[in-house]
Amino acid sequence: MGYWGYFVVGRAERPLAELAALAGAEGMTLRASAPGGWQVWEYAGPDSEAGEVGNMNALAEGTGAPALFGYVMDSACVVVEAAAPQSGGWTTCLARAAMARYLGVGQEGLTLEDYFLEPGDAAGRAVAWAAEAGHTADAEALVDVLAADPDPLAENLFFRLLDRLGVVPL
């Protein structure tokens, strides 16, 4: 069984785990920090004792900076939710084939694109997100990550995405 849990990414003067937007996520652990106040926190789960991780829109609004959540599912795929005060929110996934299997797409006529932005569209939104964060991101390099298969863990793709966004270098 692989890893299940959240990675919460944001920029703030104080620890993200102390912010009201993440109040329900008790027991978060700092995983990484980077220049400019960027932080990556881990919130392992799921279990019946775990609370809600919070809302990335509220986190972005509360910090005045872009925020990003990555929900890793069994180390096979990742739901990526992002928000920024000016450019808004968007959702995509990493390891698309595995995500399609988890969601059972195709069984009821739905496609993965009914749930998530496709890699090209997500890359465009990610470039705007990175720009709002004060970074320059290359759309083509983002598409490569957004369309990739896990190597071997989906959380590796998530950290590669953060690197391509210029937020937390590998």
C-alpha cells in the first residue's frame, strides 16, 4: 500500500499550520521550506480520526499569495488543487492513467477531463499561478510533468511540479 495524504503549499511569514485556513488539519508536519517564505506541509491520512485539511482558496486569500494542495492517492496519482488571489482556482491531476482507474472513468460515459483540466490547459493556469507567485514557469516543462507517469511514486511528480513552478526546488 502506498502513501495517502495531502501536501499543502503556500507562502507566509509564520507556519502555515498555525493559520485559521488550515485549523482542521491538526498534526501537520513541515516537509520543506524555500526562499521567499514558501512552505510545504504534509498531512497524512485518510483515516477516521483525520480532520479536513482546509480550503486552498481560503489559504490563498489569508496569505495573499498563491496556494496549492496535492492529495496523493496510494502513491499512484495526485489531485492538484491550486488557487491564487488574482488568477483564481484550478484543478488537475498527476499520473492521469492511474487517476482514471481510481475514478472508473469511461464506465458511465465520463472522461478524466470531466473532472480535471487536461495537461495543456492546466499548464497555462500553472504559468499564471507561478507568475502571481513571482516566478517564471515554462508551459512545455509543466506539460511534461502533468502528462507523465509516476516514477515510481506519484508524490515525486508532485515535487517535480513544485520545482517547475519555481516554488520549491528539487
